Amino acid sequence: MARKKFKDVLRDIKKALFNEEITPHDRALSAAIGMFIAFSPFLGFHNLMAISIALLFKKIDKILIIGFTWVNNPWTTVPMYLAGLKLGELICCPNNPFNLAAINWHIFTLANFINGKAWHYLVNDLKAIIFPFFIGSTILGIVAALITYIVILILLKRREGNGTVSVNC
């Protein structure tokens, strides 16, 4: 089975975005759900969440929800989660900022997650940042989803109002 090129994936997302068989509301909602999942603090479960939701709800577009979930990827994960952590810090403990330089970043390897050392470090040494991280990432996800929904709905309504419905890939 041949792997799809990134250009082909983007083409599929574009086709799904302009699919006239699905209402603009449902397309915008699909993208917004995908964006919320992308910011969700459940690292490693994004694809599973996207596929599960896509299978549960027939009206949403599977390609859009999964495509927008992939906003969280190896290049964007660190800035997205750092922003969530900092927002959570501002909300939960504004007078007691975290010292991110004091974190033992080298412990977060696949081997240490498998043997339990990384999990032990997270639960015992970093428990003070877990709640703010979840709060901040969830709030960012909600805001990103709302913005995504509004922007895509406006763009789709404008596109349909202009009478241009062809998809050129």
C-alpha cells in the first residue's frame, strides 16, 4: 500500500471542506472538533479520539475532523502544549510560576515511558503542573475550536454566496 504524500492529504482535506453534500455548519463543526482534539491534553490519543468521534457521529466529515486533528504534529506539539501550560499557570497559580528549566527533560524517552521512570517522574515530581496543563490546554482547545468554526463557516457561506463551488486541486 502506497503512502499518501502530504500534498495529497491537503487536497483531500480541501475537497472535504468544499463538499456540497455536507452543510457548511457540519463542515465547520467537523473542523472545529478536530481543532479541539488537536489542543486536547491527551497526548497520544488524538487520532483515536478523532476516529471515535467520526465513527459515532455520521453527519460530521471524517476527513476534516482527522485533518484538523493533525494540526498537532511533531512540529507543533511543543509550542501548543507549552502555551496550554502557561495559560493554565496564569489561571491556576499566577503568583507561583513554574521553573521549566528545572524539569529533567532527558527522562522523557520512549524507553523511560516503557519502563515507568518517566511516568513516575510525571506523577511524583511534576504533579504541580498537571492540573494547570489540563486546564490551559482545554481552554485553548475550546477557543481554537470556536475560532475555527466561525472562520470556516464564514468562508464557506461567502464561497457559496459567490456561486463558486468548483474545487481545483
